[in-house]
Amino acid sequence: MPLRPDAARQVAEHLSAAGPGHPWTGVTLASAWGSRNVLDVSLVRPDLVAEVSADRAVDQGVFRHPLRFQRIRLDVTADDVPPFGQGLAAAAG
């Protein structure tokens, strides 16, 4: 689900192009679950933190609802956030 135009502008103001060695360099991303359409992406530095709303409902192994952007968290750095699948948030789910 794309960001609202006002949210997209706000996020874009804080993004910068990725340098060499980005963890997703060479990765192909699909436009939707099960789709063969490949997205044209611009990799950015993974240092911006955003708050999202998520629903854990899973149907046949696929999350039923997309993440919803809430806001940028300029008060939090990427170093403050545990890697995906680690930390207290992962244990609580």
C-alpha cells in the first residue's frame, strides 16, 4: 500500500541514497505477494526509523493486511531498534 502523498513527501525529505554494500544490493523485489512483476527500486541508507501499525493475521502462510505507516521517529536511531525477529517485541508476539 503506497504512502499518502503528504507522508511520502515527509519520508522523502529524510532519505539518502545507499552506498556500496547495502544489504539488499542485487535483490529482486516483487510488486505483490505471488506476483512476477518486478519493482524498480532505489536503495536508500537504512537509517530512518518509522512507526508502523501491523496486524498479525495470517491466512495460508501470508499476512492478510499490509503494514500501515504511522509516523517518522526522528527521536529514535536505527541503532536503538533491535534487528527483525530479535528483542522484546519479537518475544511479546
